Amino acid sequence: MHLGFSYVGALMLAMLLLPNFLWIKNKPVDYDRYAARENKLLLCMERAGEVSVSVLCVSFSDFNLGAPHPWTLWLAGAMALMVLYEGYWIRYFHSEKTIRDFYRSFLGVPVAGAVLPVLAFLLLAVYGKNIFLGIAVVILGVGHIGIHLAHQREALQ
């Protein structure tokens, strides 16, 4: 592992954050009602994971594109998942923006807004052979996916 700036990590982070900033003004009706009842342990894990992943993904130059190699397929997979994540958001922003629209599966992926970026950053960790990012992503995934599965269960009853 080599400390240094990762433009790939920065690009993935930008792909993650841009739709989330747009979402702030386009939340589903009653979303705050679900957020008020979030499990505090999952919320703590989510926040710790968000900060850790955000810092770590830009702090190691190992995430940058290197010479072509079969290992690069991990990075290609990570980028493909981020492109799917953008597709999920495009569909959401063109919807009526209901809680059902927000939690509808995307291309068969349940709670895609939570699952796709977590998987993408996990593949980035594998590509960069970075155990620190891998651990941070697992913590983020447990919290983030857990929270959104609970929201989905409650919303779709």
C-alpha cells in the first residue's frame, strides 16, 4: 500500500456525492419520518464508514490505473457498479420521488442506492489490495445497507 493521492478514488467519491447533494432537495415524501427511527448502532457504523471510506479512497495511489493487467478487471467492475449507481439516480430523479421510487430495485439489485456504491468501493479495495479500505467498506455496508433495508421494509408494508 502506497500513500498518495488517488484520482480514481476522487472520481468515485464525486460520483457518489453529486447525486446525494441533489437528493437533499429531492427527498421522497415522508423520508424524514423513516430516518427518525433509524437504529443508532447502524447509524454510527454508517457514519464511521462514510468518513473512513471517503478519506481512504483518495489517500492511496494504489487505486489509480496502472499498466493493463487482469487484476484491472476489479477496477473495471468497480467503475461499472458506479455507472449503474448513476443510472439508479437518473431513474429516481425522473420519477415522482416517492419512497417506493427510492427503494425500488434497480436491474434486480435491491436497495440499489445503498448496495451499488458499497460493492463498488469493496471492489476498489480489492483492486488496490487495501485491507483498510476493505474494512471501512464492510463497516459502511453493514450500517448503510442495514438502515436502508429497514426503511424499505417499513415503507413497503
